[in-house]
Amino acid sequence: MAKIAFILLCHKDPDAIIKQAQSLTAVGDYMSIHFDARANPEDFKKIVAALGDNPNVTFAHKRIKCGWGEWSLVEASIYAVQSAVEAFPRATHFYMLSGDCVAIKSAEYAHEFLDRRDCDYIESYDYFQSDWIKTGWKEERLIYRHWFNERTQKRRFYWMFEAQKRLGLTRKIPEDLEIMIGSQWWCLRRRTVEWILDFIKKRKDVMSFFRTTWIPDETFFQTLVRHLVPENEIEGRTLTFLMFSEYGMPVVFYNDHYDLLLSQDFLFARKISPEATELRRRLGVLYSSEGQRFKISNEGRSLYNFLTSKGRIGRRFASRFWEKESSLGRERELLIVVCKKWHVAKRLLDRIRQMTNIPCIEYLFNEDSCALPDLGGIQSTMGKRHRHRRALMRMLFDYYDTDRLIVCMDPANLDLLEDFGRDRSLTRILEIECEFSDEYLIGHAMRVGLAGERTPPETLQRLLPTVRNDMVHESDRIRDAKLDNVMHMREIETLDKNASIVSKFLSIPEEKAYEIVNHDHLYAD
């Protein structure tokens, strides 16, 4: 059975550290603590006094001063790992934590999880080929030497970098290493840890190299694990749930995130707010509990992205350069069917194809699989379709040799509706307003990743009002845009009323429009 030795790097809040250690070791797991030598000495004395008699707790054999982006964070980790290996011979796994990490599963679940597969859990992506680094330096982190802390010694840090750059003082990466990058929150088997400790004793050149790289805690263990361990024994993921905002800042969890955290496919989470005392209490009790069953839905990231995007919709002061392409043509008519239920709009288009000779294209700006003719590659990716929207539409008019064209769009595509709606061509918009049952909304939430098959019913019930309001909000935004020639076809309206609307939209006799809308299953889910 798995037994975990937690490697804890910390620098503040001694009371929280004591509680964290007591909670995690109460069920038989272990902990090795490195408390930053730069921190308050009285805090360290308090921790030692509270935990010194705990046989399942040890301390790094050497304490050093740590700084963000420095080698010191890796060195502190190594010291804590060395002490854990020596103090806890029964430990099977070594799990890197910080004081901001809290268990979101029981120890029973964590041990069973680690017993399922004999592997190491660590993010390790190809440093140069992956897009793990979104902005800023990449190669510069490695080929130049970094002796100073970028945050506390900024002038020295950048002066030294510029000096090396001017003089061409680059260095080579150790030839037998493929540099990898990933999260520093890993869980490694004992055998892997012992291999790493043996490797660093023998390879002083590698240690010297990493000692002067920038932010080595994202590359050191990640590189060595890939170098030493067979690929089929590495699971390229972290077991610690963490998210970042669009500004690159860690997402902080609060008291009302308890159910969401428990449903994620991870063992720990960070960062927990210091003010979230009730969340910390409930999760602290959880780790030592028995018989707990967890329904894993794993929708945390998609839920976060969905909810934080609300209320951030603004308007640009000027159009993008690709939106300045010439008009579709004054003599042309673009007819846009807008509907959240895509299958309803597609059924309506099928009826229009049967009853008219107007070319119809489905959700070309939403579905990659939408059938389109070969237009020289402009239609090949969704990005190109959006960037060159007007050029694409002109080419479709030309391809079908028509002055009238029908396309489908999602209500969320307000930017497209505004762009085409204000074109010099005649643009008509038909919004189909459907009723949304709870079953449909649950299916929609699952399709877009807001929920999963195992999402608890109570979580779904809390989510449904938000999803429903979001759909109403999209429709309201279309009204607020005050576009010309917008018509509304409603599921709850009579056939005669909807036929009249479709007649105006398509400029066809009402009798023919009635035949189009007279479909028994037009709105069926």
C-alpha cells in the first residue's frame, strides 16, 4: 500500500503549517519540512516545538534562504527529499507541496489512486517545442547564466544578462539532456527519487548548469525524470489542482468551492485563501475520513473560464484590420439564421433548401466540420474563417453564383452579426427563440465541458440558472446592438405568425413560408 512522504516548502504562517502536518501525518503518511531560512526564526521554533516529537515529521537537514526563480528553491527541495528518504524508509511516494496546498481527497482515496499504477506524476513538456511558456524569455533562461534574483536585484539581473548578450557569452546545454518544463508540484516514486539523488552526486556538470538557469524549479526535476525513467512509467500531469487567470495569476479558492474541489480528478489543490477557514477545516477533516466516495466530473477549469468571461464584454474603439475589407456588395442579400439550438436551425435550413433555390450554409463560423467548397485555403481553419470573414463570404457568393445566401450563426457571435449587419449589402437576421428545458441545458453544459457524466445532481441544479441566464443574455445583447432588419421566430408562437416572419425574411409568399415552418419536429430536442 502506498505511503506518502510530503515534501513541504514553506516560509510563513506556522499555525497553518502545524495543522497541515498534523492532518497529513495522522493517517500514517510522512512529511519533510523546509522552512525558509529568510523567515522569522520564532516561527520556525514554534513549528519545531509543535512537531518535533511527531515520528512522522522530519526537517530538511539544511535550511537555506529561498527566492523566486532561483536555484535555492530546487536546492531546498533536494535537502528536504534527502532527509525524507533517510528518515522514512517505508515511504513509497514523495509528493511536493507548499503551504498553500490542501488535500481535496481522503488519504484512503489517495493511497488507492497511487496503487493503481506504478508511475511518476510530473508535468514534463519539451522545453523548446511546447507552448508551456506563454510569454517572455525561453532560450535565454538556459543559455545565459543568472546569478542574481530578478525580483530583488533587478538592475544587477538585467545588467548581467545584457553584458553576456553583448559579449556573446552563451553556453551549451548538456548534450545528453533533453530539457523539459512543467509544474513543480510533482509526485515521484521512491525508486525515481533515489535515481535522482544518485544522479546529482555523479553529474556535477548538470548541477552546475541548472544552478545558474532562471526558474529552475520548472525544469530541473522535470528534465531528470524524463532522462532517467522510461517514458511508459511517466504520467505527464500534476496531481495538484491549480488554475491561472488570464493575467497569469493563480486562482484562489474560498469557502464555497468545497464541492467543486472534491469533484476534480486531483489529490490536492492550491491556492486556498487564508481567509477560507471553513474550507480548510472541512478539507482537513476530509483527509483522515474513511469510506468517502468521490464523484469525479473534472469540470473545474471549464466552469472557471465560463463564469469569469461573463461581464467582460466590451466594445473596440476601431475595427480590426481584416474587418476593413470591402463590402459584400450593395446588390447582395445575406440572410443569417441565429439559433442557440443548432439542430433547430439546421432543420429549418433543410426545409428552405427543399422549398427554395437559395444556397444554405450551416454554422461555418462555429463548426470545423461545416461543409464548404475549396476556396483556396481561406476556409481551411476556423481562425482563417473569422479573420477573413468578409473575403470568405464574397467568395461564397461568387462560388454559388448568387446574390442571396443563407448562413447560420450562434447568438454568441455578436461581433460577426454586428460586422455583417452594418455592411452595405442587405443583411437580414432571423433569430429563432427556443424554449430550454432543464434536460437540454444539462446536455448543453456537458457538450461544452461545464459538466460531466459524474457531476453531482446538486451541482447541476446550481449551474442551470447561470447557463439559462447566459443564453438569455446573448439574446439581449443582439437586441441591444440595435441592428437593422432583425426578426424573431418563436417556438411558442403560432404557425401563421412564424410563417409571416419567415415570409418577410426570405421574401417569399406566405403560403410557401407556411410549408417551411409546418414541421412536426422542428423544435424537438
